[in-house]
Amino acid sequence: MPEGKNRNMTRKLYQDNAYLFDFTAVVQKTEPTDEGVEVVLDATAFYPESGGQLYDLGNLDRHPVLNVYENDREEILHLVKDGTFTTGQTVTGQIDRIRRLDNMRKHTGQHILSQAFLREVDAKTISAHLSEVACTIELARDNFTSDDSDRVENAANDIVMKNLPVTMGWYDREQLQSMNIRKIPKRDGRLRIINIGEYDHTACGGTHCNSTGEVGLIKIVASEKIRGHIRVTFLVGLHALEDYRQKHRVTSELSARLTCHHTDLADVVRRQGEQVIALHRENAQYRNKLFELELPAIIESAEKYGDIHLVVRQADGTDVKILKDQALKITNDFAAVALMYADDKLLLAASKDSGLSAGNIIKQLADKYSLRGGGNPVLAQSGGIEPARMNEIIDTALNLIRENLAK
């Protein structure tokens, strides 16, 4: 264990043995909080949240530990839900074994991936975050292809299968000059280095597996551009397995429904999507032709205010584009105002010579009923209307329109 500058600093037992799940320690101080009590020990096997790795959970003298964090005096604080602790008391700590092992696999997997990114696509790791399930690495790179992902993923899983030893050592800064360290921190004193065989050497204070084979499957599941860099999302171990299991179930069900092999699934879905789009277009054409045939009767039965016709039509199940086409057909061919509504959508169109602004009417409705929407004097719309409120809103809209047309 390296010498520390602060005599009150908590000894970090997890740094010497990540597989230490039970320990005893002496209470140094306590502090009550709104959430429980903060307990500082002379030594702990609980890992505090740091370096992107999640904190440990477990118990102190059978009282649940809710959180673990480190202050600027290098004291590790255990937030305990309840219980009474006194200075000088010897307590027993138990680490949540499943959570610790999961975090160890993620952290070791992240080291492997970061080195694979560096070797395979010359991308340095800027930061890493290890969450409950999915983990991320931000790379100093502005592009990342599927081929890049495959190369890195293959290299990382090759290291897992080689079952390389993962060891820890403390080194002086001078000793590090002859080692191929991925990144040397800017801090004084001896540094804790995690060695993955001869593959990766990284300064790190976290917990790691004893061998790469314990990590299990490493799977890159997503990448996105952020702040001019690439953020990659990956899964490790049982989380990667569960992700595969869920996707396998979905693809198997879809393949069975579409009577195709899963390797052909993307092409089949694409072709069916194109067919649906073509059918929608054909259906829209027929709807418009039918509407044109019905239009004289629609105008004949509409309310009239001078020369202006007021057309009101409900068309549930109709696409909003078709509603717009029909409303504009009415107001372009006739001196008219057209109020169209379908499902949760409301659309208003007005001829230029109607003297009415569709946008103003929709704005008044939006203000009165807290709706989303807007438009211009000729065409305006609102959406996301609750079905139970639609009749009331239509009645209000008609009253506003009639008042304007009657002026």
C-alpha cells in the first residue's frame, strides 16, 4: 500500500483484493444526515463511486449501505440507512457480491475495449462511464463505422478468450517511463497500475477481475456523435448475453411471421415497408378522387355566411396530409372556411377572401385549452387533443369562426 499524505485517509482494502467481500474495520467518525448516517472507517472494502465505476452496496453490521463516496480528505463515507455507530467501534462489512463482480467485469472490459480502440482504429479514450447495465466510452474521434466496430469488438473478445492475467502494482513515475502506459495521470506519488498481460497498462484505482476470461462477452451496441467526438455504448458479460437473448427472440418471432430466414429479415421488412408506402399513396389518390366527386354536395350542404361556405368534416383514420389536401382543395376552389378533424388532430383552412385568419383561430384554441399548434392565415392545425375534449374544442372553434364570419 502506498504512503498517503493524509493520515486520516481511509485504507482502501479493495485495491489490494477486489475479491474481498467481508471485512472488519474501526469507526473513525459518524455524521447524521437526512437520508441516514455517514460512517467513516479506518479501512474499507467498499468501493466509492469514482472514475466512472459505480459504488458498492452491501451492509455495515447488517445495516444497508445506500451509497459510498470519497471526500477531498480521501475519507470514504458510507451512507448507512439506519443503525447506531460510535467512534472506536469495530464493525463488520459485507459487500454485495453480485454487484461487485458485475462492476469488476465492466471495468476490466472497459480497459480491454479502450486498448482495442487505440490499437485497431487509433482512437484514444477521453472518458468512460459504467452504469447499471449499459456502459459508454467517449473517443477522440469524429467518425466510427460498422467495420471499425467489428474490428474493435473482435480484438476485445480475442483478449477475453486468451484469458490473460490481470495484475496490479504500485510504481514510481520514473518506472512508468519504460512501460507502455495508455495514460499517465498528472499527480504526485506512486501510481497504481492495472496490467492486462502485456496488452494494456493503465493507471486506475478501481476493481478488476483476476483474468480476462472472467469478463465474458463484450458487445458494442451503439455509437453516436457528441461534442465532436464519438460515444460508444457497450455491454459486458451477462448484460451482453441478455441483450442477445432478447434480440434473438424478437428476430425469431419476426422471421416466423414473415416466413423468412433471420438473415433476410432486413430486406423483407424493407420491401414490405415500400409496399405499404405504395398502398398509402394509392389509397390517398382514391380518397382524393372520391372527395372531388363528393365536393359539390359538400359545398351545397355547407353553412353560408354571405358568399363564404363553412365546411365541417370529421374523418377519423385519415392521414393529416390528406386532411390538408382536402381542406386546401375546398378553400382554393371556393370562397370557404374548412374545419377538418380526425382522431387527435384539428385542421383549419381559410380562403384569402374569407376575411378570417386560420392561424388566429388555432392560437385562440391553443391558449384556451393548452394545446400545441400553429400556422398561418391560410392553414393552421393542432394535434395531440384528448378524444374526450374534442367535441368541446370543435364547438368552441365553430363559435369563433361563426363570430368572425358574421362580422
